[in-house]
Amino acid sequence: MPAVTVENPLTLPRVAASADAVARPVLAVTTAPSGFEGEGFPVRRAFAGINYKYLDPFIMMDQMGEVEYAPGEPKGTPWHPHRGFETVTYIIDGTFVHQDSNGGGGTITNGDTQWMTAGSGLLHIEAPPEALVMSGGLFHGLQLWVNLPAADKMKDPRYQDIRGGQVKLLTTADGGALLRVIAGELDGHDGPGITHTPITMVHATVRPGAELTLPWREEFNGLAYVLAGRGTVGTDRRPVHMGQTAVFGAGSSLTVRADETQDSNTPDLEVVLLGGRPIREPMAHYGPFVMNTRDELQQAFDDFQAGRLGVIPGERIPHT
């Protein structure tokens, strides 16, 4: 880590909050519990224990790995349905292959992102390629779920394959942080991801002792998840470390600082910064379906069981 970098950040456009920006306070720092997903790959549940009013429009986020697989160990997910939201899969190290019941999918690796708008629904599978299963190797990434407003929940499914080289690279005034804007806008600079729900998603690498204070849209919420390393958040320098999420309050800037000394296996502080405009609609969420009402949730289950979300390629009967 990281997969996408530059030798000299000072060659990049620089961003900074204005002198009159209002610093966002840190409301809470939570620690992600560990678990397993799919066929048994390790994850950290980044948003566990956080009140949804501070997450909206984000639903959940898993840090997948970081894990060094032995030959034969790499794992993925079985076929599963989605409806009513978007999945964002960001691969930092390793390779994942996606396929869906509409014939979509692709391969993402080393800094790539797949943005899947499930919309009205589909069946989906994620798995390491056969070569990686045979050889083993490093695997590390994120999967983020972004809610869709009621008006967009039944839109046709859509894919965006965002290559690592397409992300917008920025830095801070002193070059102490590398910012990868995956989606949304930061200080007038746009990332490649196209979103139904207005959000900003940034992967920042902060050198030891460096600090970044970024302008942040006041109508957005603010979250910072630590992928690796140690540092502080907020102007009062509240400590954070790998596997923790900071929830920011209202304001127009947010601050993250890397500790002077990092762990031996983590040279920098790696953090994902998220902000979005809250949808503020009722949410009915169970498993792979995110709707507005319980009736809509039941309809999603009925449609899945009836095969109306698609069938697994090669099968002629609905997948139940």
C-alpha cells in the first residue's frame, strides 16, 4: 500500500481549507469489529456502532484484509442479489473478478474501483482469479455501500470501472499528503466516479508528522476511517489508529494528522475520507436489499425468489 502514488507530490495541484473555515469537531471515534464475509475472507466492519444519522447516505463499509494468502487460500463471495443501493469496491492490493446476471463485470486490481449501481436488482459474484488462488498473495481493499434515494432505487443497474490511473491526485500545501479523489469533488477538483447521491470519497496517505486540513462541503457529513497507521483527528488531536472510524460534526473543514512515528510495517497514515449529502428518507434494510419500506423489502425478496433479479449464467431456473 498504496497502489497509486507519485514520486514527488509537490508536482500535483494543492488543496487547503480557507483561513475562515470552521473546523469540524470530532463527535466520536469507534473501533471496527472483525468478522468474515463471503466464503470466509476477513473484514473489519468500519461503521459498526455508529448511529445511521451520522452515516447517511452511507450504509456500511468493510475493510477487506489486509491479508497475505497462502496458495489455495484466496476467497470471494458466492452468487448473491442486490437491490436499492450502490456498491463501491476499491482494491488497494490484489485482484478481484466481478460478474453479474446481466453479463456485466470485470477485473479490478491495485488501485482500481468498481462502482456498481444495483438499482432495480441483479445477481452478483466476486472472486479472486484462478491464478491468485493458485499462487496466493496479498489482498487488501474496501467495499462501501451507498444508499440511493427512493426516486433512483429502481433504476437500471450500471457499472463504472474506474482504473487506478484515472483517480484525481492532489496534495497539501507542503506536499505532506497524497490525496486520491475517487469520487465527488474536493476543493474544485473532481474524481472520476459518477454518483447518484452526492458524495466525496478520498484515500489519503499522510506522511509521518504531516497534517492535512481540507475544505469540506458544509451540507455533507464527515467520516474518516483509518486503513493503516496512527494519527489524530480534529483540531484537538484525538488519537486514532488502524481499524477506527472518526465521526465529524458540522463545519467547513476537517483535519487529520499522522503521528511522527508509525508502525514498522506501515510507513504512513492511510485514511479514507467520506462525505455525503444525507438522503433523510426512511430506510428498510435487510441483507442485500436496501429499500424505503418493509413492503418494498418484501417485494425485493419475492422478486429474488421468483428469478426476477436474474439467473446465474448457465442456469435456466431462478436462483433461490
